[in-house]
Amino acid sequence: MYRFLRTPRWWGINVFVLLAIPFCVFMGTWQLGKFEEKVDSHRAAEERPDPSSARAEALDSLLPVDTETSGRIARADGRYGEQFMVPGRDLDGRSGAYVLTLLKTDGGRALPVVRGWLPDGAKAPAPPAGRVTVEGALQASESPGSKGVRTGGGLPEGQLGMISAAALVNVVTDDVYDAWITLTHSPAGLTPVPATAPAGTGLDLKAFQNLGYTAEWFVFAGFVVFMWFRLLRRELEASRDAALGL
């Protein structure tokens, strides 16, 4: 009655099932692992101490910026140089801009420093002259997909769409750090800009998509098993009918 299982057609079906089920289980487990990684990263970010009370560390010791060092308090020495405005940055529901000033460090490289936030129309105060020591939350360079980044159209001179070495390379001559800091305590007239969570550490829609994909892959595995048993039952019924001359 089960001799049909030896036919080439059923050999192909069985091989497909034996390959499809482990593959679906593997992909489902992998997607579940990605979701768990994001949950762990989110929990670690929430448990991280308040940056304002953390001890400042030398800038170079925290580079390159990753999920562990993003948001840590970095310290750098140097002299302020060129200053730019980064428009389109909302804070507490108000529209405004970041005041970005380049700090020429003792090592010769320029560090982008967000000294604070201003509402639209306000004039940015000039940076202090002479040698300064700055402390602020370390942040990774922004990308075109980052929240608040302006990518369309040209900007007036003295303005930047995003904070990154790629955006600054065409407007300054100094070698620029591929990172930036936002001051813990802004000077008078500016509002401190809070540090943002490292990319990929929040439980956003993409994280829950991984969980949805996990369920889909396990459903696919169950569907393969269901269809195999359904085909087997149909083949058995056809064999019985043939044996009875129906």
C-alpha cells in the first residue's frame, strides 16, 4: 500500500520536506535570537547609569563608538574653531537647531561638539576663546536614515544637515573624528541636548518584526508537515480506491 513512497515523485517530496523543515526551524531560531539580542540591548541601555553623574573618560579611550561606549561621558581638550547650525532638530516639541562647534584637539583632529540647542530664529552665542576642556555624551556619526537628519535640498552656508565626518569633510580642512559629543552642561543661552540611545538598542518596530518573522518561519515548518500528511492521505485513498477497482 505504501509502495508509492518509492516513486521518484515521492522521493522528491520527501527530500524537500527533510530539507525545508530544518531550514524553517533554523531561520525561526535565528530571528528569535535577533529579537532577544535587541531586548538585551534595550535592557542594558535602560540600566546604564545617568550620564550626568558618570565619570568623564578620555575621548580616545572610548573610540570607536559602539553600543557599549555610546552615551558615555567623553573628555577632550583643545580650542574651539568653526561653528555651524544643524537645523530641523526638535526638542520638547519645539522646532530649532543644534549649535555645532568644532573643537581642534591637541592631537590635531577636530571633534564636533554640540554645545546646545536654540529655538528657530535665535542667534547662537560665540564659542569661548582660548584653551578649553569639554565633557559630553559620546555619540556615533549620524547617517542619512537617522531621525532628524535633513537629506533633501541644499542648505545655506554655515548649516549642516547631519553630524558626521562625511558631512564636514567638504566644509572644513581638518581631519574630523567619526563621532561627536553633546555637552552635559550647555553655556548660558543654550539648552543641553540629551544623548540618544545607540542605534539598534531600542524595541522599535524592526525589533518586533524579528519576532513576527520567528512566528512565520515556525508556521511554515508546520505547514510543510501538514501538507506532507495531506498528500500522503490522498495518495493512500487513491491506492485503496485503485485496489477496490473504483
